Amino acid sequence: MVRQLRPRTIYIGTMGVKEYRATISKHVRPDDVVLEVGCEWGTTTDLIAQVAPDVIGTDISPECIERAREMRPHLRFEAIDAFDMPALLGLGKSFSKIYVDLSGFSGYASLLDLLSLLNMYTYTLQPEAIVVKSRSLKTFAHRCIPWRGEPEAEDAR
Ligand SMILES: C[S@@+](CC[C@H](N)C(=O)[O-])C[C@H]1O[C@@H](n2cnc3c(N)ncnc32)[C@H](O)[C@@H]1O
């Protein structure tokens, strides 16, 4: 029997930048390799770097990346679209944690896009955890209960 790959990635939904950054002390360890997607000028990337020095910040905006590099020359920043998997894989890192903060991705209208992005990261980059700043994801997660069912139902899958 061929067993399907089941990554153990967990998603942590946060609302607002305060919550997003508050996760660092709980979820980031010094030996983590971290990617921040949507880093803007690198404020959160810098906070992550104070716990886990092996961090890269990425953003779709070359202007933001230029400013991040000027403000924080000790950190690595790259201009990459969050959906450009070849470019993210090309960074050549095995990320254990991924932080995602994309403008326009907090509302319900973008939830499907966000879920597909999370799924893509889960199966290609296989991090332990993805921390997301998204009001809709956090609200959605609150409403979800995974049905455990009967033991036979689990076996039948
Ligand atoms: C709210 S800002 C990020 C703030 C930053 N994470 C922090 O904590 O300081 C959102 C960023 O998402 C970036 N962004 C939007 N769409 C993107 C995409 N498809 N790929 C990468 N970055 C994107 C924007 O350029 C913007 O800089």
C-alpha cells in the first residue's frame, strides 16, 4: 500500500501585527531557519533574527526590499512574489518556520488564495509551523472542529 505524505505543519492564525509578532517568543527557537513572506521594511524579520539569526525576509516590492536592506544591512532580504515557488526554493534553505504577512490577504475574499498558498508551502517547503497574519484565517480556524469520527471511519480513509 502506498502511504500518502502527511506533513505535520501547523498553522497559527493571528489578527494584527501585535499578535503576529507576539508569536515569536513562543514559536521561534534559536536553531530555527525562518522565512518571512511579506516583510516590507523588515521590522518583524529583525525581531525574528534576535531569536533565530538564520532568517530571510522576502517581499514582492523591490522598493521595500531596497529600504529593508538599507535599514538592516546585517539581514538578508530578497524581492520575491509569495507565489513564486521556484524562487523560494532557489533560496536553498530548509525552513522550519514561515511567517506570512501579505497586504490584502486578511479578508474573507482572499481566504481561498491564502489556503492554497499555505497548502503549497506545506507540501513543498514542509516547515514545522506557518504563522499567518490574517483575520479571516483566525476566525475560520475558531469555527473549525476536526471530526475524529469512529475508529473504523479513520481506517477507511
Ligand atoms: C503589512 S506589510 C508587511 C509588514 C511586515 N510583515 C512587518 O511585520 O513589518 C504587507 C507586505 O506584503 C507585501 N506583499 C503583498 N503581496 C505580496 C506577494 N504576493 N508576495 C510578497 N509580498 C507581498 C507588500 O508589498 C507589503 O510590503
